[in-house]
Amino acid sequence: MERSGNFYKAIRLGYILISILIGCMAYNSLYEWQEIEALELGNKKIDELRKEINNINIQMIKFSLLGETILEWNDKDIEHYHARRMAMDSMLCRFKATYPAERIDSVRSLLEDKERQMFQIVRLMDEQQSINKKIANQIPVIVQKSVQEQSKKPKRKGFLGIFGKKKEVTPAVSTIL
């Protein structure tokens, strides 16, 4: 009987070892599953960050191309540009946690300075147009007088106008400025 008692102990020990082995395998697979989930979550965050960076690059390109037509802008375009710059500014602020704040702030200040200079360019263009209109309003009188007066050709004396001195014609008063 002693043999059968040892036999049952060996079987019990085998079952215990199998149970421990199955438990270790289950723990190991659960641990690896959690690790894979953490890696996938990290990959998703990296992918989202990459998409956000790509989006901000596209927005930056569109934003920079927006200034190409500055010579044709009016007040509505300036407001639109300001709204786009503020949106770009808020996009850049979201990256302060990821990138050094000094770099983000330098880009933001460059964009703000660009907006200020573009605003000044538009104002200067408006001033130039108003000055051009004033000049155009003052010149028509002078232009009309100069068109009405025909320039007189110098007359020559002599045979067939070939041999002789030229007579100088005095210019009209309206053409002398």
C-alpha cells in the first residue's frame, strides 16, 4: 500500500506542478497582453502626435501662402488673417508640453511680428492709393490744357524751308511747371 500512497503523492505533486505551470503561463500571458496594450496605446499617442504635427505643417503652409496676395487685401482680409493667426497660435500652444516652450514662443512671436508688418503694408498701400487718387484728381486740368495746345513746329525761312534759320517757338504757359 505504501507504493500506492507514494504513487498518489506523485500524481498529486504532478497535478500541483501542472497547476503552478498553468498559473505561471496565465500570469505571463496576462502580463504580456498588458504590455502589448501599453505599447499599442503609446503607438496611438505617437501616431496622433504625428498627425497633429502634419496638420500644423499643412496649416503653416496654407497660412504662409495666404500672405502672397497682400497687395490686394482689404480690412476683411486682415481680419481673416488675424483669425487664422490666432488659430495657429492656439495650435502651437498645444505643443508646449511636447517641445521646448522657448521654440514655440519664438515661432509665435515671429508670426505676430509678420502679422503686424503685413498690417502696416496694407495700410501703406491704402495710403498710397489715396495719394494717387488725389494726384489723379489734380492733374486732369493740366493734362487737358496740354493736350489742347498743339506744339508748334519751328518755322524756317528760306527756299523751301531748307536754307534758313529756325525760329524758336516759346512754350505755352500751361506746359511750363
